[in-house]
Amino acid sequence: MNRIGFVFQSSPHSTTKGREGLDAILAASAYSEDIQIFFIGDGVFQLLKNQQPEAVLSRDYIAGFKMLSFYDLEEVFVCQTALSNRGLKANHLLIDVDVIENQQINEKLSQCAQVMVF
């Protein structure tokens, strides 16, 4: 089966992209085990701990990212530059991730047969 890449580049709760991306990943996991997930740019905010989406009248889908490991989706990568530019570290994130550089993200994405961006 071909590798599928999911890229999150949008901040949470301002659009439905994050929730739609999470739903797409969980649906795709029923058909493929070769899935890689990337958080770049403002997408790193998708994984921040202690979010309060109800304060902006949004649905709390962020906790759903904790389900990735239950679906055996363990190839989750976060851009080091995106974290640094936003004053964040991996321990600020809700789940365990592999923090990698831009070049590594580009290399991994080039190995994906399909890439979906949210």
C-alpha cells in the first residue's frame, strides 16, 4: 500500500481544517497502516496542551489526537523551526511526537504517494 501524508498547517478553532484532518486520518487508518502525520507552521498549535475551545464556542476535537496511538499511528512529526518560532517545546504538546527539521520533513513528504493538507 502507498504511504499517505497528512500535513497540518492551520491553527485550531479558526477553521474546521484541524477537525476535518483528524477525521480524515482516522478514516484512512482503516485502509492503510502506512500513514505519516506532520505539523508545520501554525499547525503546531493543533497539539498544544490545555486548550479551551469552549471559550471561543468551538468543539473540543483536540483530545482526539490522543487516539492516534490507539490506531497504531505513531509516525507523528513536528517541525522544529515552527516550534522554536512560536516559543514552544515538545513538552508543551498533548502527545509524543518526533521533532524534526524542515529538510527531514521535505524528505519524508517526498516519499508519500498522497499528501493531504489541512
